[in-house]
Amino acid sequence: MFNQPDLVRDMQRELDQIIQEGIVQLTKLLKNSETGISSGTAVADDDQFTLNRQKQHYLRETKLSGVGRGRLTERLLAQGILTPTMLQELKKEWNRKAEKAAQTDEDPRKPRRKRKFK
């Protein structure tokens, strides 16, 4: 079939060696990608994904409610300084203070004026 069987066998051995090395490299890459070692950013990517997901959830809620859509809020969210969860906590805190002030008939936005006694 082939005129030089020794040359064909040598080529087969070289090809077998290259294939084996390729398979070893592929299995290493697969293992590393599963554990996040290959890029080293798997945890950071997960954090970023979670942050973006929370942000999108918040933005969907604010479109429905119309509350908290100010430019400052949007800028703080975009810069990652404020998370949607933190914003929700702040809203709850502000609502509690407003309810408490309403119970005592005080407006939390207006400072108290001192009365002058004669």
C-alpha cells in the first residue's frame, strides 16, 4: 500500500502524541473552567452578574412605582455606589421616619421653630 512503511509508522506515532497532548490540554481547560481557575474572574463575574440583575430588578420596579427615579439615584446605581438592595433599605428607613413623624404631627422636612416668650 505505502512504499515506506517505517515513515508511515513514525508519522502515526507523532500524530498519536499530538492528539494525546491535545486531549490532556482540553481536559485541563474543562476542569479549570468548571472551577473558575482558568480566568480567575469567576467570582467577580458572579458578583457583577448579581449586581446587574438586582439593578435591572430595581429599575423595573421603579418604572412601575414611579418612586426613586431621580438622577442622583440613577447615577449612584450606575456607578455601583448604591445597590438596589441598599436603596430599598433606605426607602424603608425613610418611610418609618415619616410614619413616626406623622404620628407625632411633625413634618420631618421642616425644622421646628422656637417660640419667643415675653
